[in-house]
Amino acid sequence: PYERPPLSKEAMTGEVPAIKAITSEELLAERSIRHIRSVRAVAIDRAAHAVRLSDGSSLPYDKLLLATGSLPRKLPMPGLGERCVYLRTFNDALAIRAHLNPKSRIAIVGGGFIGLELAASSRKLGATVTVIEAQPRILMRGVPAE
């Protein structure tokens, strides 16, 4: 896991951001957190308070938190193909950056922090930008109206 703000800022404007990890193996160990790599949770046995893992092992728990991450909402429009990209990873940022120049016209769906940062970075590179937001105003979920 890494900090994502550089994806819509430095990666867009050509500065290569240092990918800053949110945590490290040392910090996890220091806090008595066991990090299990390369397995998936495949079943939950609520009666036994255990999670079955893809390698066949089972992990007991007292309390269980499901933190599945998220996926972007895909635009339900046929024919977008490679003209529609989603910003989730560093590679996504590089792919978007490759299309940004003073002749670019870009539409950004989402007027939250990431969408607006991407819009600002795109403008900095000379692109024409339109931000499309479904809410009555931008940053509606992130900041108060005032």
C-alpha cells in the first residue's frame, strides 16, 4: 500500500514521485501485526470464528474486520475503450500522463479531491479540462459548503 496523492499531482506533471509506502514490515512487526502475503481469504466460518485461506490453512479470530478495498465505478457507456481511464495505481497515472499535452481535451468524472487535483495538474500541462460532478457542488463529501 502506498500514498495516492502523488498519483494526481507529481506523476501527472512529470515529476517522478517517490512512492511512499503507508507502512513497512518493520513497523508492522513493531506493533505486533502479522502480515500474511500471497494468500486470499476464501471462506469465513462465523461459528468457529475462523477464516479459511487459499493455501488451505485457517486463521482464528476474536473480531473480524472486512477491509476489501474499493473499485472505481465504471462508466456504463459502450465504446469508450482506451479513451476512458481510471486513476487507481501508479501505472494508471503514467498512462494518463502520456495523453496530457496542450492539445489534449480531458473530461474528469468526479469533483472530489483526486478529480480536482488531476484537473489542476492537467491544466498545468496546458490541457483543456472539464470536470463533471453528479452532486450539487464540487467537494461535497469532502468539505463543508462554507
